[in-house]
Amino acid sequence: MKNILVTGGLGFIGSETVIALLEKGYQPIIVDDLYNAKLAVLDRIETITHVRPKFYEVDVTDQAKTEKIFQENQIDAVIHFAGYKAVGESVYKPIEYYRNNLDSALVIVDLMRKYGVKNLIFSSSATVYGVPERVPLVETDPVSEATNPYGETKVMIERILKDVYKADPTLNIALLRYFNPIGAHPSGLLGEDPNGIPNNLLPYVSQVAIGKLKCLKVFGNDYPTPDGTGVRDFIHVVDLAEGHVATLKKLEQNPGLVIYNLGTGKGTTVLELVHAFEEANHVKIPYVIAPRREGDVAVNYANCDKAYRELGWKARFTIADACRDAYHFQKMNPNGIQ
Ligand code: WQD
């Protein structure tokens, strides 16, 4: 297995995965429509790895344009990241989210069938578990109604892929359920680079740390948790990327359809993360306690034993590592990647 088509390959997780693939001798081919990524990321991948992967600026909901990529390349596997991913935005734009995320997944599996590509990794999310009945979450826990259209598209695409696998059991499909990706590439050249005000916690904290934002709002401190603030499984994005490479190895053993949680197996509260960031970077993060955010769950973290048992993979980096890398990236890119 050599040539890996990476859709959304210039995004936060996609670009880190491209680097991990190159480091392990794979040949990634990137397709990205630049809706939520910048072409400059390709230059930075080249700076870091001294390789400039083949890049197609294509919207993968466009079947004709995407087909050209399958015609021009001998693709051995697809890692499908491309999709809209802003939880809050999805509530106001359900049509765009269902259209974009479902169409792009259907285009990919349709073209895989046509061109005999047998291996797929799908970027799923912990949101498919909905409001967890118990934690830590295991892969056999029920997939239920997500709390927003973004999460619902992940639930639906998982269902589509299970049916596609039933129709063709010679396929090898991995559903990777990410928890909360954080951090940045240690070089500071790549990292989480949201448009506008960050929705996610760590990019918001990083922007407060460089003075771009004034003060962090902690959404609720009356949850049933050690300090009352939300608990999440924050995983370093480089660990997450390496989890994809470990999964590719697994697909070479023809496992059929497999599902893995990619997290650290540990829960961290919002305030614990804030304090870890302050300690790791010797900064002060001013915050106020604000009302709970609509759609938030109290506690959400993973049991990752299955990934360790079957992939030989587990997260290596600590929360402090991720806080240091995120701050380093933010300082080097105060106005995002240009
Ligand atoms: C984490 C915690 C907030 C911002 C979402 C998606 C998930 C994935 C990651 C796409 C919560 C608190 C946050 C802030 C805060 N997205 N918080 N103040 O909601 O767990 O997960 O992003 O792939 O699919 O569901 O991540 O970082 O927004 O929130 O207090 O300014 O931080 O309440 O407890 P979330 P998050």
C-alpha cells in the first residue's frame, strides 16, 4: 500500500496526517477545496518534510473532477477528512452540512468501487456517541442521535459505510472516532487555524495568551465533575495523525470493517487544561465563568484499549506537550497561517 489519497489533506488533522504518512514512506496525494484550509499549508508541509505532495484543488462533492484524480493516480487507500466540521454552524446550516458531508462521502465510495480501491479510513468523531450513558466510551457503545447536524452527518456516514461494506465485504473500512484534537506540529509551522473567533477551547486559550482575545469564557462550572467544568479527552494532533498510519497497517491485513476510538483514555476538565496551559507556557489566562453552552455534554472521554490491542497504537504526548506546541504555533502565527 503506497499511494494514499487524503481528502481535506490541508486541514488541521489532514496536514498532520500527510506529514506522518511521508515520514513512514507513504505517497500521500492531497485533495482539498481550500474552503477551510490555506494553500500555504502545502508550502509548510514541504518545508517540514522536504517533499511537496501532489495536490488537487478540488471539491470532492464534484464527482467528475474527483474522478480525474482516480484516473490519474493508482490509489491504494483513501483517508477521508474532507467535510464541514463546525458544530455551532451546523445548527444554522443543516442543508449545507448534510449536502456537503454526505455527498463527498458518497462520491468517494462510488469512485472507490469504480476504480477497485479497497481501503478507506473515515474521519469520524466522538459525537456519534451522542450524550454518553457512561464513560469511558468503548466502540461497542451505542451510536445515537448526535446533538447537532455536524455530528449527525458522522452518524449517517458511518451507517452508509457499514452498508457499503455489507454490499462488498472485500472492502477494508476503518471508522476512526476522534475525541478532542489539540496542539500543533512541534515546528510551529502547522496548527489549528480556525477562521474568525475560535469555537474550540485550546485555540481560544492560545489567542488569549497572545493578547488577541481578552478573556476566556468557561461555559459552565456546575457540571457533576471534579471542578464543575466540562471533561473531555484532549489528544495531541500528532498522536491522532500517527493513529491513521497505524490504521493503514491494519487495513493491509484485510480486517474488513473496523472501528477505533482515538483518544488518550483520560478525561481533563476545562480548568485543568487552562491551568496546564498556564504552567507549560508561564502565562496567565484570564477567564470568567459563563453559562453552559447549548449542546455541550458534561463528560466525554474514551477507552482506547482496542486501538492499543489491535493497532499497537496509543497516545504518546501529554496535555502539557500539546499546550506548549499550540502556544508555539500561535506565537509564530499571530494572524493564522498566511
Ligand atoms: C471543549 C470544552 C466547552 C470553548 C467539538 C466537536 C468535536 C470536535 C471538537 C470537530 C467544552 C469548553 C470551549 C470556550 C469553553 N469537532 N469551552 N470555552 O465541543 O468538546 O468538541 O470540537 O471535529 O466533534 O463536538 O470541543 O473545544 O468546543 O469544547 O469553556 O471558549 O471546552 O464547554 O466543555 P467539543 P470544544
